[in-house]
Amino acid sequence: AQTVTQSQPEMSVQEAETVTLSCTYDTSESDYYLFWYKQPPSRQMILVIRQEAYKQQNATENRFSVNFQKAAKSFSLKISDSQLGDAAMYFCAYRAQYGNKLVFGAGTILRVKS
Amino acid sequence: ETGVTQSPTHLIKTRGQQVTLRCSSQSGHNTVSWYQQALGQGPQFIFQYYREEENGRGNFPPRFSGLQFPNYSSELNVNALELDDSALYLCASSFELTGWETEAFFGQGTRLTVV
């Protein structure tokens, strides 16, 4: 069974600075998708960024980028120029290429200090 | 806003009762998945519905059941509620075509408290 591990229960960053959230996963599949979701206090899970495992190039979405290391099964999220609105719970998630479910990590609470 | 709406937003039930949670999927989506998120944890997959049929199930007992309607909206039913069923229940909709699936878009969840 696939598992996703987020080893940082909580992280803090100063406004305008950069922070990296860590995620590792375990799978025997070769093709899959990885995601970072943001869950603010409003509870709605919002997709931040997506990475296809067959793509060697790391995904980027504005201030958000990932470092995808397939051999190491590592998928970290870098947030640049952190803003107060980035404060939330962040979840790393895995889905097999032909799978029907997302497997989530336990989450990392990100606090942004002004 | 994702276009996925859930009702009600909050609910309090007594142990042993039954509950029905509702989800209206995003326009154009044909697949609905349900997740249970206990406090301080990541969501856990309950099951998925595709074209009105169950299309995969997580490690949840049969007292968790669901339905998907022709308009692709969905219900999650939980019978014989237990205190451990207290959680945030998330619905996610997506579009699937012969094994290819778009990203899942989530609703705001239903907070269920069992007392």
C-alpha cells in the first residue's frame, strides 16, 4: 500500500521569506501523480501544485515550486516570498496513475509571521 | 470557490443514530469521492462513485454507504454512529474518462460531531 509521510508537524516563516515543506512517499508504482494541497481555516482543500511522476522537470506555479526526487521518493514544496495568506495546513498527496483515491500525509501547519 | 458544495456545514448527532451528508459536484464532473478527516490528521479515502456505481472503497465498515445520482450529486450515509465517526467529511469531484482523471476539487466539508 502506498504511504505518504510529512515529518514536519509545524513550520514557521517570516513574511517575504522562503520556506520548504518536506514530503516522502512509498510506492511500487512507476507512474503516479503527486500533489500539494492547502487547507486554510475555511476547511476547503485547495490544490496548490501537481507533479506527474514521468516528468523530470519540477512543477512551478507562481511562488510555489516543488523538488521532485523520484529515486529518493521525495517531493518537497518551496514557497517563495511568503505571504500572510499562505498560512494554512499543507497536505502532500499521492495518486496512482490509474488509481481512484488520494493518499494524504498527516499535514504540516505553516505559520507566517509579519 | 471550487463549485463543489456540501450540506450541511455542521451537524451534531447522537451515538447510534444515522446521518446523511450531501455533495453537489462541480459542473461537468462525473466522479465523486468521499474522505474522512479526523481532527489533526490527513483525509482518509472512504469510497468513490463513478457513473452511479461504487468505484473503489477504503478501509471503512459497511455502515458507511453512499449513492450517486444521475446528475452526479452524491450522498454519504453512516448508520449506527459511533463517537469515533466525529470528523470533517470532505467530498471531492473530478472528471474521469476511461482511466484518465482530472484533479479533484473539494467542497468545504461537513463537520460531524457524535455525542
